[in-house]
Amino acid sequence: MAWKTLDEMDLAGKVVLVRVDINVPVENGVVTDATRIEKIAPTVKDILAKGGKPVLLAHFGRPKGKPVPEMSLRPLVPELAKALGVPVKFAEDCIGAPAKTAVAALAAGEVLLLENTRFHAGEEKNDPELSAAMAALGEVYVNDAFSAAHRAHSSTEGVAHILPAVAGRLMAAELKALEAALGNPVRPVTAVVGGAKVSTKLDLLGNLVSKVDHLVIGGGMANTFLVAQGIDVGKSLAEREMAETAREILEKAAAAGCAIHLPADVVVAREFKAGAENEVVGNADCPADAMILDAGPKSVEEIAKVFEASKTLIWNGPLGAFEIAPFDAATNAAAQKAADLTKAGKLVSVAGGGDTVAALNKAGAAEDFSYISTAGGAFLEWMEGKELPGVAALMK
Ligand code: 3PG
Ligand code: MG
């Protein structure tokens, strides 16, 4: 993989359109996690250092093609200014007169944020006219929004075909980390896939079994695999109609030489609530009136051994009901193990996906991972082996 980077560009005096993903969680007007905003700072600062004028294109929420005041990007200006350490101006529209006037008024050392690209119906349609109107504002296009690169929208894809287009620092870091984890990894490589449903991660599992040496399956989807092996899982969450599909994945894995690791023991409870009375049983011994809420200690031991024997780890999805203690125990322990091995220089560990990052943060393990992606859906699609249009447009 070879993508064009900022290093190849002379930006002095140029207006640089930068697609960023600052689609951050906001509660009662307060940004509750500014990670995505902080992560774009190196790119923007680099552009400023090279004498360029950064003009930021971004979406926020899903306004569906019309202006929705609650989804304006304006309230993010102070948070951006804080992260970038420079004045941030704002334009009421991402194209047309308001944008042009604001670009013309932009002084050296300042940054301009344009209003939500998704206020235009053309954005999600990748409308050539909208792409052209965006491109008309600048001379160079930088895409730093890996987490939106699974969308073929005007601001993520269309513009890249009109202006000279390169990857920003965050985009390049994401691509490099993913390449090291799955594209061209040091083996053995292990994938952890958790979460509730097999049905939402079919493509993912199908792609992984042909690429990794070990696949650790956890969460609700592990129950579906137990069902596929004729095991009664009581009241556990499981997609019983997916049993045949799960068997096909197991066969594909066997043929590809990928070892599948399902929990050997499980933590069961009668209620889905924090602190619910629980016990550890073998994976075939879930009582009829109970449900599996986590992997058990023996499973965690096995996972630790798999990690120890691995050189590369890619992780998506929690192993149990990590939101409620004590059913976060397996996720926490496995995450800690991965973090320790990474810190010791024995493992390259990469994780992504909204829930996953929340779980690893909760486990206090995220900091020690080699790389934590800012992406949710894009990370998943990349793991599924799909081409991301926003990335494809940056390739040499
Ligand atoms: C995200 O948060 O997943 C990205 O910003 C993309 O947003 P979308 O899922 O609404 O396209
Ligand atoms: Mg998404």
C-alpha cells in the first residue's frame, strides 16, 4: 500500500482543504470524548508550519441532507481551538459565498472550520456538483478522516478526484497500524472478535479466518457458535437461526488452518444486572434458566496463552457483558494481558470499534496497546477486507 502524504506537498501560501472526522460524542452541549479532535492536531499544525491555510471539512451526526441546528459544528469551535492552539474561524456553509468569504478573510496561522457537510443532500450522494463546489475553495485536499473513509461522499471521496489529494498524519498512522495488524502482519497473528451478534460480523469472521492464525470468539456471538456445536445455552443471547452459518465459518477456519478459540468455561447468571449472583460452569453446563454473561477463568487462561504465542493481535468487540461488573472480568483480564505483552515489546496490538475502545479504556489497558483506532464502522469494514473509498482515492 502506498498513499500520498503531506511530505510530498508544497503548501506555502495555499488553501488546504482538510477532511477531518470530529464526529465526537456530545452530551448537554459538552464534548464527552475529545479524542478525535485531539488526533487531528498534528496534521493541522503541520499544514500551518508549512505555510498552508487549513480549511476543515467535516460532518456531525446524521442530518440527512438538510440543515439541522442541533447538528451544527459551530459549538465545537472552542474545543478545536483548544486542541490546535490557534484561532479557529467558522463559516455557516461548507460551499458558496459564506465559505468563500471566510476563506478569503483567513489570515496566516488561523484555521477555518466549515459547517456540517451533511447539511447538503449532495454529500452522501457524492454529488459531483457539490464536490466541485468544495474543491473550488482550495488548492490541495488532505484526508485525515480514516473513520469516515468507508463513506463515498463528496467530502471524503469526490473532492479527492478533483484536487491533488494526500493522506493526513492521522490517516497515515491508521493505515500503517492496520497494515501491520492484518495487511502484512508478523505471525502468528491472533484476532479477538466479540460482541453480541454473529449476523453483524459475518463478513468480518469470514475474512479473518483466511488471514489469522488464531481467532478468539467472545461475547454473545460465542454462544451462537456453542449452539452450532449442539450445546444448550439456556436463556443466553444467541442467534439460533445462525447455527448453520457458524458451522460454515468453523469449517472454513479448519480448511484455512485458523484455530478457533471458544470459551471452555463461562460465567452464568439469572439476571442481566450489575452484581447479579453468578457462577462459573463448563461451556456445556449453562442451566436452563440462566444466561452466559462472560467467559470464565479457564477461558481467560487459554486466551492469555494464545496471546503469549502471538506476535500480532487485532481486537474488535468485548468478550462479555463488559458494561456491567463483574461480567467485565474476562475482557479486563485479556486486555491487561495484551497490554502487558505489548509493553514488554512482545506483541503488536491494534484495536478499534466504538465498544471495543470503551471496553479497553475501562480496563485501563488502551494506553499500552500499540495502536487504538479512532474508527468504528471504517475499522470494521477494513477488517472485513473491503476497500474503503476514502482511502482508495489517496493511493498512488
Ligand atoms: C463515525 O462516527 O462512525 C464516523 O464519523 C462516520 O459517521 P457515520 O457512521 O454517520 O457515517
Ligand atoms: Mg458510524
